[in-house]
Amino acid sequence: MSHPTSSGDRQSTDGPGRPRRVKVGVGDLAVVSDDATLTTSGLGSCVAIAVGDPTAGVRGLLHAMLPSAENTASSSVPAKYVDTGVDALLAEVEAAGASPRRLEARLAGGAEMLDLTAAVGPRNVEQAEQSLAAATVSIVASDVGDGVGRTVRFRSGGDLVVRAADGFERTI
């Protein structure tokens, strides 16, 4: 797992007076406690899980590819999988000062991009719901499913801006 550092890893700015952006890649996560905007793109069947503690101002974003690390040869990249990624994300937001009792989650992605018998997108969403429920974290909003890719921006106020590949944008 990597985190934004003071040296600027995975960070960019949108210009003077605008908050910095922290890019979260596929199979990765990041946690911030300032006004940075967490972003990730390329959400097809992948799922983005955004969690935050509005009181502490701590937020984290996970971009997971597959539902479960179970039966895999290596779990050296926990953020690649929803189950281990949620565990890692929750541990890191708590280490950054978030209270487990105040965490709220938002989900995006999990599209059914291909006509497969065991579609990955819906399974990713189901695993995210189960993992968050097991950790007693409420899902307060979601934009999941369908057959369209998404990009998300998790802003400092706790809003998750979801832009679909067809151009439609909404805030959850």
C-alpha cells in the first residue's frame, strides 16, 4: 500500500487555491486528513470504496479489482481484493484518527462490463457490502452496477462525485 507523502507521490495540483489531488490506482488505496481530493478512474467491474469520518476529517479510497483474496497464491497486495482491501482501508483510516463508530461508506463501480456467467462487478459489490457490514460501517450512498465505466472524486466535504463514461455525473 502506498500513501501520499510530503514529497508529492501520486499528487498533483489543479492550480492555485485548489486542493491537491491524490490519484488512487487499480489495486491501491490512499488515506488523507486534509482537503485533498482522492480520485480514481477506470472503474468497470472494479469497485471504489470511499470511507470517511466527517468529524475527524479523515477519508480513504480503495480501488479493488476482485472480490476475495481467498484461494490466491499471494495476498501481498491487499488492495487488489475487496475483502482484504476493506480491512486494510479501515485499519489505515483508524490509524489516521478516524473513529470506527463514525465511519460512513460510499460505493461506486461494479459494472457488468462483459457477458460472463460469474460477473465480477456484481460480486465485487456484494463482497463490499458484506465486508463493510461485518465491520459495522454503514453504506450511506452508492452508484453501482449497470454496464458503464466510472471515474470518482472523493472530496474533502465527504461527497463522492461519480462521472459515468457516458458523461452523466452525480454526487452521492
